[in-house]
Amino acid sequence: MTSKNEVIFEPMYTPNKQWVKELDRRHMDSTLSSFAAPKNEKRIITLCKPFAVLSKNSYSSPVTLPLGLAYVGGVLDKSGYKVKIIDATGEQDPIKIRRSKDNAYNLQGLTSEEIIKKIDPNTFIFGISLMFSQDWVIHRNLINKIKEKHPNLIIIAGGEHPTAIPEYVLKDCPSIDYIIRGEGEFSMLEFSYNLFNNKSVRNISGLCFIDKEKNTFINNGSSKRIEHIDKLPRPAWHLLNPKNYFNEYFTSGLSRGRNMPILALEYRYFFFDNASF
Ligand code: B12
């Protein structure tokens, strides 16, 4: 217990302190089987981490595998869904870094056109991870291009950026159909199950969308935090190409050859633990 005098900093704006504390107490095995994929389902779920957007003066490049998508993919895979992951930042071999058209950024990895080409035509749901708000304008263009080419895809976004400002993201990019706020594993599983079975997704915890008939923003809050995290399926590294992350392209600072990617961070660190900060 910390006394009041020990509190040296408190955020000025925390929209709802309760949602980050609420736990999803569902057990892993029963949840994975309750929302299992329909038998003989041909349609697939494609998950995507977009290319990295870096300052043109930066000597760093992202050192972390798409951990969030590996977890979400692991849960879907374990429940029997066919999942593909396009890791646009890390799967290119050799990695290429190019300058953005406006000459403001370096972009690392697959181009928008290359990502679009990689989308399997059997994709039913396309999930995209948006981690950094500073990348939004460039990633928004990518999402618009994807929707233009594949208008029937159901596009859902997750990650820290849409978690923090979901209404803005949905209104600024109508190509995104849904957002999942917070931890995506259970919410994405339930969302996929409902869509594959033609059920309503309206009340899924963590889900946000624009109700097009009423033109209103529907916000089901953040996903609850999964209680039984030790029972989560292993991240789906088999759907990614992790070995790329050990080479000299991925470095936080000047490269000195072989590199050590970040795979985990400590459990609680205030700044890093607060998407809306
Ligand atoms: C690791 C980390 C880093 C690493 C690696 C970054 C990288 N490129 O991968 C390092 C140290 C390099 C880093 C750097 C920066 N970081 Co950082 N980082 C983190 C941190 C601590 C953890 C991210 C993580 O791996 N989480 C664990 C995985 C499992 O969770 P996840 O990715 O969020 O995925 C879950 C959900 O979001 C969701 N989800 C994610 N994607 C999807 C997709 C779909 C479809 C669905 C349904 C769900 C879903 O489900 C997943 C599983 O539950 C977060 C804080 C946090 N608590 O998350 C900050 C955070 C992402 N970083 C942040 C910032 C600002 C930065 C920097 C810009 C700082 C700076 N000024 O330089 C740089 C950017 C560097 C870059 N361009 O790569 C901010 C982003 C805020 C924002 N809205 O933009 C955060 C949120 C910290 C904060 N509170 O401010 N960072």
C-alpha cells in the first residue's frame, strides 16, 4: 500500500480508471472451445503489422517482433481458425528502407502494394495492428488502399493508437469497420466466431464501431484484462519469420552486427502501461 505522500505523480486525464482493472475471468480452455472455428471453414483471418514509419534522421529501427499479433494469432490458431500474418516491418528479406513521398520519413519493410498483393483472396477478416499515433497518417493511407482493392474485407484495427482514440480513428478512416480496444485475444476470438457464424458483434467487450444507420459511435469500453494469462496459448511464432529480427537491420541505436530483439517488458511500468497517456 502506498500512502498519499508517496504518490509523486498522478495522470491528469485518465478517462475511466476502472476499465484497466477489470478482469476477464473466463477460463482459457473453455473460452477457446466455446468460440472454436466452424468445421471445414475455408475463409481465413489475415493479421498485419504495417511497415515501420521512422524519422528520416533516425538510426534506430523497430527491435520488436509483432508480439501483439503473435498472441492474437496464437489464440485464433489454437481455436482452429486459419490465420496468416503479414509482418510488413520484418518479413522482407533483405529488408529495404525507403523515403516517404513527402520526404519526411523513412519507411521500413513491404510497400502498400506489396502488402496488398500478399493478402490471401480467401481473407474474410483483416486485422491490422496500429501501435504508434505518430504513424497514423501514413498507415491510414495504407488502410484506405487495402479497402479500395478489397472492398469486401472486414477491417478491424487494434493496438495502442486506436485503443487511445477510437472515435477519432473510425471517423478519420471509414475504411476501418471495427476497433478492438485493449487486450485483443478474447475479444478478437469472440468477434471472429460471431462473424463466421453470422451472429451480432454489437455487445463484444472492447469493440467500437460507427453505427451507420444512426451515425453514432458505439463504444463498448476496453476489453477486460485476461485473468488466466499463464494459460494463454504460446505466441504464433510459426506464422512469422522471427529470424529476421536478429540481423543488423533491427537496432535501437547504431548497429554493431547481431542484435537482440525485445520479446517482453516488465509487467508494470506506469508510462508504458497507459495507452491514453
Ligand atoms: C515494447 C514497446 C516499445 C519498443 C518496441 C517498439 C516496436 N516497434 O515494436 C521500443 C522500446 C523500441 C518502443 C519505442 C517507441 N515507443 Co513504445 N512501447 C512499447 C510497449 C511498452 C509495449 C508494446 C508491446 O509489445 N506490448 C505487448 C503486446 C503483447 O501488446 P500490444 O502490441 O499492445 O498488442 C495487444 C493489444 O494492443 C491488441 N492488439 C494489438 N494489435 C492488434 C491488432 C488487432 C487486429 C487486434 C484485434 C488487437 C490488437 O491485442 C494485443 C494482445 O493483447 C508499449 C506500452 C504498452 N503497454 O503496450 C509502448 C508504446 C506502444 N510506445 C509508445 C511510444 C510513444 C513509443 C515511441 C514513439 C517513443 C519515442 N518517442 O521514441 C517509440 C517508437 C519506436 C518505433 N517507431 O518503433 C506509446 C505509443 C502511444 C501512441 N498512442 O502512440 C506506448 C503505448 C507507450 C505509452 N503509454 O505511451 N516501444
